[in-house]
Amino acid sequence: MHTKVDPALFENMQDAAMRERAADVRDVGRQVLSALMAKERSVYISNDEDYIFAADEFLPSDAGILDRDHVRGIVTARGGKYS
């Protein structure tokens, strides 16, 4: 059985909270693809300096790659209050 979940399905919903679930679908897809390709994501190392994390979007799995002792903010190009 092959089932494909298209993030656009969520992006086109009227409810804002559901539209933002598209990022969750992309995140799961990215994690599955990385696992299938046997790749690990790099951990961001700040070399003991404070920094602001900037990305197109901040996905739940991104929280695990931050140097939490030194991150001072997160800036994203996409997202909303449920992100």
C-alpha cells in the first residue's frame, strides 16, 4: 500500500492552525528521507558564542540541533503563531 500525503493539502485549508500543519508534514518527510538515506543532520555548534538561528522555516526537528546555551533568538521567513 502506497499513500502519499501532500503538504499542499494542509496549506490550502481554511483553518490557519491546519495550514501550519503542512510544516509538520514536511518535517516528517525530511526525517524519513534522511533515515532512508542513512544521513544524520548536523548539529549547529556555536563555539561558545551567542547567536540567532535564521532559517526559511523552523521545524520541530530543528529544536534538537540548536546549541541551547547560546541561541538568543530564532528568525524564520515562514510560519505563524502555531509554528
